[in-house]
Amino acid sequence: MASSSSQALPKLTVYRGFDWPGRYTWSPFVNKLETRLRLAGVPYVAAPGSVRQAPMGKIPYVDLGNGETMGDSTLITRRLVGDGVLPDLNAGLSPAQKAQDLALRALMEDKIYFYGVRERWRDNYVTMRSTVMAAIPYPIQLIIGLLAYNKATGALNGQGTGRLTQDQVAVFQQEAWEALNHLLSEARLNAPARSRDAPFWILGGEQPTEADATLMGFIVSTLVCTAAPEAGKVVRGFPILVDYCRRIHDRYFSDYEKWTE
Amino acid sequence: MASSSSQALPKLTVYRGFDWPGRYTWSPFVNKLETRLRLAGVPYVAAPGSVRQAPMGKIPYVDLGNGETMGDSTLITRRLVGDGVLPDLNAGLSPAQKAQDLALRALMEDKIYFYGVRERWRDNYVTMRSTVMAAIPYPIQLIIGLLAYNKATGALNGQGTGRLTQDQVAVFQQEAWEALNHLLSEARLNAPARSRDAPFWILGGEQPTEADATLMGFIVSTLVCTAAPEAGKVVRGFPILVDYCRRIHDRYFSDYEKWTE
């Protein structure tokens, strides 16, 4: 049952790593990519896939519809924009707004992301392992889990977040989400008059930008992930972050199960 | 010969990792910290130190003057602000400006930084090893160098930059510096009327913010580092970046040897 808009397009498959139909996954990058596609009304099929089959060894990855697979949510987005499947959300921005958008994505994807890896893999390892590796039989799960743990702690040490104390991470994490909350707060205040429940966007414009897909992805993955209770508390402590997420959910993800408030 | 402002303060030592008196080092974070101190006129002693003695296993680190050492340029800055040694450069910013400043630092410190690690350690390994490990005798340098190489490539893989192709990194690196160039271009245009050679600041205000220390650190380390020719070409391709760096150099680092144009 292809819709009229999908008839011309090859069927895109998003491999999400989690076999959770109708639910958000714990991965911010999976949620980011799904948001990016849904903002543009591009249909896709969700499938679990696996990290072992992932082209860059990470999720999400996609099958472009012709058997060609690729990974990395940013590279996938660029490719789909280049192919004319997705609109270039940032085409109408000023150079300064483009710079701000890029910097905000770095704040989330290259900084907040690692606070999440640390809390999930280091502080809540058992929850993390038993959830993301639920498909792997138990004794093997222990071994693969240990490899994943070592990989995560190695990455954290190399990237730098692993060398901080718990208190330092807490301060930095609070500061980063607070910054995003301030921007959203201004954006909501200055949003064009519309329905009270219409989504608003991080740069304050009429239309979403790339940073919005990332922000939705990061907020919602934090709200649903039970292996990151500290990050969940921080995000829930900023009601505008949750409101932003709720409005996008209601308009674009109404078929998905909502997070627990 | 303590100056009047330094008499009340314990003498701060900045361990830079490089035994290069009167010269910028190749480390963006060392240059960032030195910029941060010089912007505030806080005197310090530069010493080589070594990664092995560094509290967090990385440079720069400092001796606060009482024998207490600490690492991480951001944590050091926070501590010195808390101790009243450094002014809080961002105190007068609006919440949205603070958010923008934080995001710009993430773009440099958590994203551009790893493009640098990749080009220096992976693509120009021999230059990098023989320079940063010049103090280590040759046969041992080969072994320690290999460990550093493995550490760098492991970090790059975990952080994500190591999984990209050379072309993808080139595109992302160009995009990131272009964004900074656009912001500086607007800032220079709108800078308060002063001497043509006075420094201007990334957020466009009268005074520098935290992001300026980072930006100066990243530009100048790219300009002086012979192990990162591609990044050097990108930065030199944006004359406003170089002009920004030159003006800060002339006012705050006139005792340091300048980069090759």
C-alpha cells in the first residue's frame, strides 16, 4: 500500500538495532534519523538489523531501497538530501544561523552523547546489556556484553568523558541541557502564533532545522531509556524540553508509544 | 620580578608538554589556556612537564602555586574563576548567548579536535612522534610512539571520526571552519569602531567570551603545526580566521614567535 509520495521512491529501510516495533529506541541517533524522515513525510520501513551487519559498525544504518546500505545518521541525511529524497532543511538559513545549527548539533552529538554512553554502559551496565542484547542468548550475551563494555570505556577514555569524575559529568550535563532549555524557552516565547500545541523549533523559525532532528532524538531517547536515570532526571527537570518533545511526538510520532512522564 | 598584580597571587605554572619557550605549542588546549590567562592579564610560568606526570594523563595541566596540580583546560578555568584568579568572561551574557558560546566550544573541542588528532597521529605519524616525543631517546621513542598511535586510533574509532573516509573528514572539517569563519566575519563587520587592529570576538561583543580562548587556541595550533597540513590549508583559506588570530597575537602574544603565513 504505497502512498502517492512513496510510489516514485525506492523503499527506505531504517535498521534501528532494537526489535521494538511502534516504540522509540534508546539510541539518540536512531530517533534523530526517524525524526528527520518524518519531518519531511518520507516513508520508511523500520527493521531491527544488527550492529554486526552495520556498514560502519553502528546503528542506525539504512538500506536505500536498492540494496545499498550505509551508516551514520548525518551521512545518511546528506545522501538523501543529495538524492532529492529529503529537503535541505537548512537551505534558507543565514550563514550565522547555519553555524549556530552546526554548533548545537556538536553540543549534542559529540558531547552530551558521551555523557549518555558513560551513564548507560559504565554506571548501568547490566540494564544496558540485558536490553540492547536481549536477542543474544544468555551465556554469549555475557561475553559480547563485556566486549561492548570494554569498547565503551575505551571510547570514553579516549574521547575524554571517561577521565572526569561523576560530579564533573553531572555539572557539565546539567549545563549543556540548561543551554538547550534556554534556547527552546526563547523559541517557544517567540514562536509564530499558532495552535498552542504546534511544534516550535530550536532556532526560533517557522520550520525545523537539522538541529531539531538531533534535539528530538536526544530528548526522546533520554526519556525512554531506563539505563540513564540521571540524564532522565536532568531532562525532566526542564519542562520546556519535555513540552518540545511532546509536541513533536503528537504531530509526527502519534503511532509510537509515549514515554513515561 | 613579580608584577604588582602577581604579588597577591600564588605563582601559576602551566605545563605545556612542549619544551618550546617563547613559542606556541601544537596543542589547541595549551594555547586555549594560555589565551584565557593572557586575556585576563594573569601571569604564569610556562614549563614543559610531561604527559606521564599529568594528573589526567593529558596536557595542559597546571600547578596552582601551592603544589596542587590539575588537568583539563575547562576544569582549570572553572577552578581559577571560582578562586577569583580569573574573571567570569561569560557572566554578562544572556542565557541564549551562553548557550551559543557553549555550543561553539563543543564544535571545536569535541569535533574539530578529533579531525586534528586524525590528521596528526594517523596521517602524519612520523612528524608527530618525532616532534612531540623529541625529548625521548630514539629507540624508546619508537615504542612509546606506537603506544600513542594505538591510543589515538582507538580513541578516533570510539569517538567516531576514525570510521569516516578521508573525503568525509575533509568535507566536515571544511564545513566546521567555514561556520566559524562566517561568525567571525559578522563579528568583525559589526565590531565597535576602534583601531583597525584591535581584536574582535566571536560573539560580536566588546569583550571576549570563553569561546574566544578556545578559538584562538585552535586556530593558532593549526597554523603552527606542521603535522596537520590539510587543516592548515583550510584555516589559511579563510583570511578572517587568520586576521582574528593575528590581532590577538599582536595584543596578547607579542613575545611569542609568530606562525609562518
